[in-house]
Amino acid sequence: MLARMRAWARPTRARADGTRQSPPQPGSDLSVSIIVPALNEAPIISETLQRLRRDFPNCELIVVDGGSSDATPDLASAQARVVTTAPGRARQMNEGAANTRGDVLWFVHADTVIAPRALQQIREALTNPGIVGGGLSLRFDRRTPSLDYLARMSTLRARHLHHVFGDQAMFVRRGTFEHLGGFAPLPLMEDFEFSRRLHRTGRLVVLPATSTAASRRLTQHGTLRMIAFMQYLKLLFLAGASPERIQLRYQAGPGVALPALPDRVKHPHRVTKEKPHGD
């Protein structure tokens, strides 16, 4: 509190023309690269990128297209630099990181809406050298009791268990990301797996600014049913089930039988023991 009072009392600096200039915001020297993985997002990509350009004009912005069959690359190229790679969100995000220059990598899904105040909160958080990354507080684009419950629990889970998912707009220091080798080449759960490894290197934070995610898939199958289904998939992953089987299970949705597949494989970057860090 005392530090904040001192900051408020700090005098502004005079410009050469005699006007007053406020001191720089904490962390303003950190450059941020926004990486948007996309696949067949033509209906929404232009609006998403226009919003990101408007709210975060000083950030590098790149779209990594995973081989869209629609007009996504052409539409995106009007607002951002576009690179193309094979499909797979982990591969796309790694490719985006390799093609950007920012001190901070910020992964934003094409169907999420980021609160404008998020960028300054990220920069302020990362002035603490012990913080390696984190995410935003989750909301959904529809308000129902079950969706509100899921958003609250997801934010609490990320804050206390340090499991940050992609719809929370994960951010990470570039040096830490490169040290960890980026996202594991998994067809699903790449964000969950990465956040577990990330927490072993330092502190993760969940910021008050919101990431508003699309709720379509949740409401399509029933929100409470999907909550239970996603927990089931997470348990499969932790138990060592084949990532390919988990992906098929996710794509099929709850209640659909799958053919027999290998149940266990060795996950890339498997976390065998987690070392907790303090909040």
C-alpha cells in the first residue's frame, strides 16, 4: 500500500513543450507478441484481429494458420502477419513463438475476447522476476448459472492448482518458453501439460482481467455434462492414456462409444513429479 501511495505521489515530468508527462507504466519496456492459432475461422477472424489491433496497438500480432480450407489466411493477412504450418494447436503456437520477437509470448484463441486492461496487468505482473507466466480470469460469452460456475471454478483452479488452459489467454516469458522447449506435440491438452511444466520453473499468476471464451461447444452438449466430460478427459491424460484416444474422445463428445485403441503411451515432456511454488 505504501509503495502505491508513493507511486501516486510521484511528480509528473515536464515535456519540452511545457506540458506534463506521466511516468512510464511498470513493465512498459517489455515487448509482447500476440500469437493467434487459427483453423477455418473465417467468420470471426477479422473481428478478432481488429479488436486486438485496436486494444493492443503496440503488440506484435501474428496468426498461425493450420491449413484452413476457407478464407482465414486471406482475411487475417489484412490485419496481421500470417504464417502457415501443419494443423495442430501445439505446433501452430510453437511456430508462432519461433516467428516473433517479443519478450513475452501471449497466446490468444481466435474465439476469445480479451479485456483491454489485460496487457498492462501482464506487464506489471512480470516486473516480478519470480513470475514466469500465467493467464486471465475466465468468462463465457453467455451468462447462465452453470457457465458462471464453470468460469469461477476454472479461475480458482488456475489460481490455486496452476493449471492454465488456452481459453484463459496464457502468457509466458520467452526465455522460459524456450528453456522448456515450447508446447509438447500433443493433439490435445497441450496447454494443461505445458502449464504443469511451467509451474515447476517459477510462479504462475491469474490476473483479474478477463478472457471471454465461446460457450458453443459447452452448451451444445449441456454445460454440466461437459464439465464432467472434461474432468474425465483430464483424468485420462493424467493416467497416461493415448493422446490420440483422448482427442478422438473429445471430438466425439460425451456418450459416444469409440473403437479400441492403445490405452497408454509415453507422453512427450511427461511431468513425473511436481514441485509446488508458493502463491
